[in-house]
Amino acid sequence: MKLAFIGLGVMGYPMAGHLQAAGHDVCVYNRTSSRAEAWVGQHGGRMALTPAEAARGADLVLMCVGNDNDVRAVVYGEQGVLAGMAANTTLIDHTTTSAILAEELAARCAEKEVNFLDAPVSGGQAGAENGRLTIMVGGQALDLMGAEMVLACYGQRITHVGGHGAGQRCKMVNQICIAGILQGVSEGLTLARASGLDIPTVAQVLGGGAAQSWQLDNRAVTMGEGKFDFGFAIEWMHKDLGFCLEEAARLGLSLPMTAQVDQAYQALMARGLSRCDTSVLIRQFDDEQA
């Protein structure tokens, strides 16, 4: 298929690479053009100087950028993807955004007879590089059927979870669960370390029982070693948890654990740790261990 991919960050760069490797005709756009030039040099394909140029003639346009405003910047206006898309093509947003934005985009796309799917992903940088992402999709099931072959190039689990905005709301649930697990692992490892336990041994033991989780299996040892450079920075998790808290407030709900973890991340960001990955949450206890 003829595809456009907008946004070549730590996730988008390998995702677009999988599409080109699968034989699709891919045109990429990135705000920093040198990044797009590097991608073309590595993977082939083509690059465009505007989102509209990348989208022109594409069957599917896929996006993975930063936040709500970044999405609007590449979708709307004379240089946005909607200006280049034809009727009956499909726009797929892999960015983690607010559900309100997903509903807004669906309405704007409908005005141009363009299909829209909100399709945030989970699996982190490693999942993107290995083509093993989980993709949660909101929108029309028929539109997903037409795009599923493409998404399978980097998604090992692709699930339709409801109408427009449902993909983003499912991603909110995902992020809340990750936050809670990381808080539990952080507290547990803090107790283990203070008690003189060997953290690799503890992680191995717990990995065979009811406490097992992806975070425990993949981050417990590195948390104990003080290594926090694994791709998904806490400034992005803070953004995502903000969406969770906003959605909860809109529904009249209280999410105390989510709010507590978000406050801890904000404190860590104030200490200059914004680019560390989410497992740096354990460092909220640094003062207590001193």
C-alpha cells in the first residue's frame, strides 16, 4: 500500500521502518528534517517537507507524535495531513492523546470523508523496534479491517475496543496499571534493599509467583542497579497520567494512586530526571534511605 508516516521519534522511526521492510511504499515526515533524511538513508522510501505532501496520494496516513497540540499541528491547516488526504482514505493516530482530541479528529475527518482511528500503542521502544506492540483501537471496526494488515507490521496484538476515543481511554487504563505496578515494585525493592536482600534473587523468586509482572521481570534488577535509560521518559508518563486524571475528573471519579504517582514523577522531574524512564520512580525514596 501507499503509506505516509508522520513523526519519527523513538517509536515512530522503527514503526515506519517495519512498514517499508514489509514492502509498502512509505513516505515519511518529521518536524526535524534531518531525522527523516536519516530514516530514508537507512530504510529507503521517501520523505516529504510537509505533512500534507507526505499524505498526498496515500491510502493510509499514520501518526506518532508528542501530544495533543503536536497532533493538531500536523493534521490541520494548509500544510496538515487533512489538506493532502483524499476521500475514503484513513488517518490513524498512534500518539497517546486525550480522548477528547480523538473525538475532535474523528469529527474533522468526517467532514472530509476521511476515516479515522485512534490507535495508541503499548510496548515501549523495544516493542516498536521488535515489531511486537499492542495496539488498542477506537473507531469503526470496518475501518480497522482495512488497516489491520498494515498495523500487523509492528503490532502483535491489535484489538478494536470501541468507538472513537475508546482507544485512548483504554491506553489511560494501561498507564494507570503501569503506574500502580511500578509504585508497588518501587516500594517493595526499597524494603528489600533496606533489609539487605539480594535484588536479583528477589526478582527471580517473585517472577515465579503472583507478584509477577512485565515491570518486575524487566526493570527490577536495573532499578536496583540505578539504571534508568530505557526509552519512555517520565515527562511523557506525566503527560499520559494527566490525561487519566482529566478524564477521571470529567467522569466525577477520584484516582488517588494515579495522582500520588504523578506527583512523585513531577518531583523527580524537578530534580532533573525528566528524561529517565518510568522505573526511576524508585528514586522517590532516596531521602528515606540516606
